[in-house]
Amino acid sequence: MKSNGALVSFLKARGLIKSRRVRRAFEATDRRHFVPDEHKGQAYEDAPQPIGEGQTISAPHMVAIMTEELKLGKGHRVLEVGSGSGYQAGVIANAIGPGGKVFSIERHAGLCGIAKANCRKAGVRNAFFHHGDGKLGFRANAPYDRIIVTAAAKEIPPALIEQLKEGSTLVMPLGEQPQMATLVAIEKKKGGQLEMKELLGVRFVPLV
């Protein structure tokens, strides 16, 4: 694929982009801004790309699936664990609009800076990046309407459940082996009860 528009059309035709909100967010978030220079030629391919530090930018189809599953709304406050190159945060930021905020936590300081710079290049102004341990969440801005984790963990970090609002959703890959994980959506019910829905088998880098 040669353009961001072609990529969006590809994802929509395959039923991966379903809602107008997510389609518009993808249209507003050109993936070319988020891949390293040596991979610019593959920016619009539906495949992950290495971004350094042993990490990857997720394939666009996975970003679409996870974004749709979040069921984002205008003005939402969202926590992202694992900034990567900033692409997922950029899509979310454009989906929730200028009244919403994305707080993204990245373990690797270098990637944190890259993600921030990439979002700036892409015109994203409501995504905020912090260097830290994502398993601890980001208590300063909790609670969150939505939480997304972009790396696979063996269990749900307790801090993330604590920082999720009741009636809200957390989407993450879960499994003993990151290369054989299951993407799940976890809803925090009234009273703090959790309801988990298994979505599909996935391969992710491990949450560190």
C-alpha cells in the first residue's frame, strides 16, 4: 500500500475498522510519522516494524482491533502502557478528540522521547508520554475511562485494575508466553468485579 488512505480502506474492507470514530482517527494519524526512517517504505504495510530496544510498532490490523475494542468516546481519559513509537497513542488521541487525554507510560527512555516527537510531527497535542514502569500505571491522573496495554503479561497488573473506573474497560494481551497470548477485554463492573472476554490469539513483545 502506498498511502495512509489506502491502508485505511484496506482495514475497513476487511471489517477491522468498524466505526466512524476509529476510521476518522486512522485517517488523521498517518503511520509514516511513526516508523523509523529505514522502514518508511513499509509504513503502510499491514505488518509490525522494529523500532529499537527490541520493541515493535504493532501491525495496523492489531491497532484497529484494539482501538475498536476500547469503544472510545469523546473526552475520554485513557492510559496506555507501552508507548512504542507513539502510533497507538496517536490513534487513540485522535479518536477521543481534543477534550480527551492519553497518558502513555514507556519503560525505555529513548522510545518515550521518540513517541513524543512522533506525535508532535503528526500534529497530536493531547497525548502525554512518561518514562516509567507501566505495570504500576500512572496514579497521578487516575482513574481512567479506558486502559490499553500493548505488551503481553502473564497476569493483569493489580495497579491497572485499581486505576480503572468502574464501568470501564481494559484491553491487553494476556498469557504465559508472549508469543502465544490471548487478547482480552476486561470490564470493571460496579463494586469492582471483573468480567473478561477473550478475543483472539496474538503475538506481542513481553511486558517488562
